[in-house]
Amino acid sequence: MTNRHLIDFVEFLFSKNAGPYVITFDAIFKDEAAYDQVRRSGVFNKATLARLFNVPESRILSIHEYPAGRVIKFNIVRDTSSGDFGDRSVFGSQLWAPLISLEIPSESIG
Amino acid sequence: MGYGVNSDSLDRAVAMGLSVIGADSGSTDMGAYYLGSGKPYHSRATMKRDISLILEAGLARGLPVLIGNAGGAGGDPHLEWAREIVEEIAREKGLSFTLALVHSEQDKRYLRERLRAGKVQPMPGVPDLTLERIDACERIVGQMGAEPFMDAMSRGAEVVLAGRACDSAIFAAYPISRGVGAGLALHMGKILECGAMSAVPPTGRDCLMAAMDGDSFEIIAPNPAREVTPFSVAAHMVYEVEHPFLQGEPEGILDFSRVTFEETGHRTTRVAGTLFHAHQMPTIRFEGAERVGFRSIVLGGIRDPFLISRLDEYIAGCTEQTLSLVAQDGVSLNWIVYGRDGVMGEMEPHRGRVGHEVGVLAQVLAQSQEVAHDVAALLEARMIGFTYPGAKTRTANVAFPFSPLVNDTGPVYRFSVLHVAELAARSELTSLFPIELAKVGAR
């Protein structure tokens, strides 16, 4: 079985401000099975996310799981605060696209 | 509020029997410009329509109407803007009521004193606070909790227009004043603050209701076209926040880690199990906007494949030639190239995949609008005329869509203060937010 991508597991992907200095990324999963598989795969770790978004690991502020919302969330500290000169996304929106093709390793059965 | 409240849902909610109507109409989300400039974010006409709807609905039944973040950013000019709208509505509709204006703009002396006392912490990702940063701010506001709303109601206010407020507090104030626990009430407020964003399909433009119980509450969609499910509520609780189950409030930290959700009907979900870890001494978040300069912009499109293949050289060359003609200090240039890495900048993994056409937004920041404009005019001339080896056109590098070619966008602000201060006394939960009571309209 080939690896699948995060987009195959989610209902929505978001990036929005969590205050003017932090962008919060949410992956909201289709169902519990999808949430569990991605959570168990461990791909949401600082090293992978830092590489995916081309930022130093120190800018990955935190990674959280919230089963009731079927959400995995992580936070990236901005290099330019919302609305400051040089900002590219005042609401922090539209920055999630690299997550689409994040590879989720398939699980071996048994 | 301010985006066009759904009046049918409001009527339905009122008919179901409300105790209080709350509305949130602001945020830091749209950047520091609004706080710094004193300007509102929303359209005045839509805000007037929305305030009018909830004022009439509330006053007709004697329900308190609580509006937080009135005018957007919470400064005195924002509150004044909202007050004028309310007074205009009262005149036009013949309404009369007691209005409380709750101010959130702060005297800088208080924050300076808390900083000197070592009681100020930055929000995540924010540099440490300094006295210079405080002084550089055009305007600083504090984010009030539920207490000033409760105080205003107990002093006879029928309508409360409050400046910068925790969105949760707007909705929690009334239930807390009736004996509901602060944690449960604030949690309910967190869910209602974005309207029907917690429903399916989600939208911030529709109303949402909560029914408080002893140790739980029910979230109800008054609009029959929407459902409220355990998943829709839980998914919204993580929206636009750093942590999914720990969220700071002035009086303590809300903890959703043990929360349970139960579907109680087609359009209703019951929520219980909220924990609240009270601070020994409350904290208040302060927000301050510093003006970093004035901006002028030049916007253009490039369809020339030879120029697109040399964009970095083009941008560096135009920048250097322009800056070499600028005598003033404090001038910065910034380029956004749409079609290459316009949205993501250095985070873009596909920077090498440039399309057949790119959009170029060149921005100049200077210490006055005049200088920004002049430098942008120099830049525009370099952009159209830049020469390079292998060019297949001359003095025609860019398609500019506008005349005027240079557009002045005004001052640029930054949130230089985004810090939490531990109060010196609990009484500051209200004393930092002075209340002005006024009779509006004829009795």
C-alpha cells in the first residue's frame, strides 16, 4: 500500500491568526479513524513541520491534539506581525497549502 | 456583529425566551491599523443596521443588550463612533434607555508602573516589553473581563457599549451576575462569541443561543437551517486560538480537557465539565499600536517571460537604483510577487514554479507620507524602465492597472504592545475600565 497524503484524511485545513504574532494551523479530520491514524503516524512533529514550512524549529511554538474536535493543531510564530510592514497575510489565512501533500505513512496490519 | 445579523434568527431566539442579548464586534485580527488610527473596521451602515436590530429586540422586552469591542479596536474614538450610531438609532426610532459606555483606552502610566514592578509578560511570540515600546504607541487598550459589564448592569444600564473586551466576557457577564460559575459562563461565551460559527453550516453572521443550567449549558441554533452537534461545537473551540483546551481569561485559565458534549436534539448540544483555574491575582491583556511609518504602493503585472526569468535581479536592481536617489533615513522597500511566493514568502516550497504571469506589489515605507510617495514615484519609473542583458522590450517592463500609478495607503501600525499584566489589586478589574452612564432619548 502506498503512502497517502494529509488531504485524504481531512475535512478542512485552516491557517488563521491566534493573535497578531502567531499563526495557528488546524487539520480537522473526516472521522475518528482518520484522526487516529494521522495522530499515530507521528508526522505532526516539529522537525517535519519546520522542514515543510522552511522555518527554524524554534518558530514552531507548539503542537496540540484535541480528540473531541478531531483536530491536530500547531502554531508558527510569525516573522512579521499581522498588518505590520512586510506582512503577507493579515488574517494569517492561506498558508496551509503545503500541508496538502504531507505524506502519511500507511500502517501495517497485524 | 457588523457583518449583517440574521434578523429572522434573532426574532426566533427572542421568541424562545431570552434573558440577555450579547454581541461582539471587534478583534485584533485585522491588524494594528484600526487601533492605531482610531478608525472603525466595519461599514457604518451595516453596523447601524445590526445594532438597531438588537437594540429594538432587547428594549422591547426589557432584556439587557451588551455590546463588546464596539467600534472594533476598543480605543476612545472607536467607542465614540459606536455611541454616535446608538444615539442616531435612538433618535430615529424614538427609543429611550440608560446607556453605559465602558472605556478601555488606557493611560500609559499604569502599564509603565506594572512593567517597572516586573508584572508584565509577553504573549507567545511577542518581544519583551520596554518603556520605549509603551511610549511609542499611539494608543493602548486593556481587554476587560466580565466585571465592568456586571457593574454597568447593576448600576442600571439597559444597553452597554464596551470598548476592548474578552469576547467570552460579553456573554458570560449576565449569567455570572445570576450566580453561574465563572468557568462555565466564560466557556459558553467562548462558543457564542463567533455567532453560528459553532453550528453546521458555520457562519459568523447568524445568531446562536445558550441555555445555562446548574453545571452545564446547551447550545442552540435558532435558525432551523442549522444544526449544533458535539463535533461542530468542539471543532469551533479550537478556532483562532493557540491552545485547544487551555485559554486565558482575566480571572484565570479555562480548561476544556474534561469537557463532555452530548447531542440533546436536532439543533442542540449540551456541554459540561468545564474547569477553571483561578489566578491568585487577575491579569489584563494590553494591546498597543505603534506607527512605524507611512506607505505608498505601486501595483503592476509582468507577462514578459524574459523578465520573469530574472525577477530577483530586477527587484534588486530597481531597489538599489531607487534607494541611491533617496536622501532621507528610515525608508524601506518591500516587494510581494504574486504568482511566485506572494502569499507565503520564505515559507513557499514551490518558489521555483513561477507562472507565465506575475503580479508585483512594490511598497515603500517612509517616515512621512510625502517621502513615501516621492520614493514610490522614483521606484515606478525604475520598474517600467529597468534594463538588463537579454531584454526584448524597452521602457515597458510592467503593465500598471492604475492611474495614479502611485497610491498612498496612509500610516502603517504594529502591535508593539501585546502583553499581559498582573494587576496590583482585584479592584482594577473595574477601575481600569471607567463607566459613563447616560440617558439616551426622551423618557
